Amino acid sequence: MDVQYDTRTIHPLDRYDYFRAEVGVELVPVAVHGRVPGRLLAVQSVAQIGDFKIEVVTLAADSEIVSQRTERLIRTCDPECYRLFLNVNGKIRGEQADNQVDFRARDIALYDSSHPWQATLSMGPGSMRLVMLTFPRALVPIASAKVRPLIGTLIPRNMPGRGLLAQFLIGFTDTAELTGDQNLAQALYECTVGLLRQRLDHSNGITPHTRQQLHRAHIRDIIRRHLDNPTLDPNQIAHAANISPRYLHQLFHGAELTPMQLLKQLRLQECHRHLQDPAQATTPIKDLITAHGYARPDQFARDFKQLFGVSPTQVRRLATRSRPGVQDEPGACSARDFDVALSPLRMATSARPRPSLS
């Protein structure tokens, strides 16, 4: 995910003003009010999946924070979108359209950027985390007037698909991967529209295919968070996902990769990324592969060459020579050679272009 703002990079005396300025220029701008906190941590990361924008916010302060979406801000900037607001943990009160919600952990509520709202965040001794899933109203094939009674209200916990969406969003906050998976974008579309249809008693709306895609995305996040476990197997993956091993295999039936093939691919991709990272330039390759769950260096070397077409040593050497200020030795592989050698890999692993919400 891309970091949008982080108060830890700012002098403590300037953090509140910095935070207020940053939230005032977000996709859906808000104004922050309240007493200036003596201690403030505010970090926001953003990812784009098709037309859906996921914003993850971590907050900690020693005083209450109140954010408002005002009529003036709406006139200034309105992307005309819906927002599903998930409270991962913390005490929050949300108000919109005369509806008021006191969030519990894992509660999800619906908001509309074209109507004023207020969120009051009561800070405790620890930090709180919020996830916002924002998407254009034009995507929803339901008239805004019909949806309006739902804004500022919770999505019932017993509604089919709601828990799966919450599980996916919470898992997504723990992964650094930015995905351009169009299947996942379609699954998010079907899930969000399906939830609204259910709230309006139109239909169930969430298909088995949508559930499968969100389950797969959640399992991918679980695998990514446990790459360092050399004994990770389908039973452990299924246990972490709270499903049976049999259902895990059913979910990936017909997929391009099995869960264990996906595990190997993610491990190799993370190793490749670290081999190109200047901060890891002096870390022995054997330490990198051990940190990503490979117990046998010889097996890693074979798998790496098979996936990328070059050896780990070549990747590190070529990445080093391609950096500014590093001169190639006579007869050595140049930066251009590096680009040519790795262009197929970049095409295979790079994310698709991310459209902005408009």
C-alpha cells in the first residue's frame, strides 16, 4: 500500500497541523476539530483495486478527535461516492442523515460523500485502526434515493457476506501488496452491491463466485503474513482462515495456482524484491531466503531460476550496477542489459494501471 501521510515523519509540535492539512485534501476531504493533542500518531495508507479505493488509518492521541464532512467541503470537493467504514478496533461514534452509530470492533457502516457527516474518535491508551472502502455511486445500479435511508447505519452482522468482507478488509491492512487483480475488483463490486440489495430486501446478491474470490484474497494475505514459516502447509493455512483443509482445496479448484504453489510464488517474489532493495545489499542471500521460509538454498536457487530466468546473485549484481553513481566494470553487464534481462519479469509481476475515482 502507498503511504499518504505519516505524522512520525513530522516534528511533534507540527503533527496536528500536518494531520489537519492532510485530511483536508483526501479523496473525501474532512475537517478535524478539537483540542490540540499533546501526543498524536496518524498514518494513512491507500491502495486501489479497480474502481475501489481502500484507505487504512491508524490513530493514537491523548485527546478526542472530531472529523466533519461539512456542506462547505462538499461544495468544494465531492467525488460522489459511497464509503463503507470498518472499525477494526477503537471507540468511534458516527453521525449522518440523523442516524447515529456507536461502532464496536468489526462494525461496518455506510456513508455518502454528498451528505454531511461527523465522526468522533475517543482515544484510549493504545492506537485504533480504521478501514474505509470507497467507490463511485455510479457503480451501484440502485437509485440514490432508495439507498439514502441506509446511509449512516450499520450493516447487520448476520447479513450473508458482511463478515467475509470485514475479514478481507482487515487482512488487507496487514499486507504491503498492491493488487491490480480485476477478478478481485469484480468480487468487491458484487459484494458491496449485494450487501446494499440485501439491505433493501431486493435479493441475496452475493454469488458463490464472489465469496470464492474474497476467500482467495483473504488466504493470499494469510500466506503472505506467514512466509517466514518453513513448515507452513495447507492445514495451517486453513486453520488461520478458520476453514477446513477440504474447503481450502475446493476454493482453489480451477485456480491458476494451488495454495502451496501460491506460497512458493509469493516467497520467491518477496526474495526477488529484497535482492533489489539497496537497504538489503549487504545481507547474505542465505539469510534472505531463510527469512522467507526456504530451508534449502539449492531448492531456492532452482525455483528462483525457473520463475525469473536469472539467478539470485545475478539479480543482486545487476540491481547494484543499475543504481545511480555505480560504474559498470569493463565487459560487465550494464544497466540496459539489466532492463532487458528482467523486462519479462516486470511485465508478469507489475500491477495493472490503477484508475482514480472520479
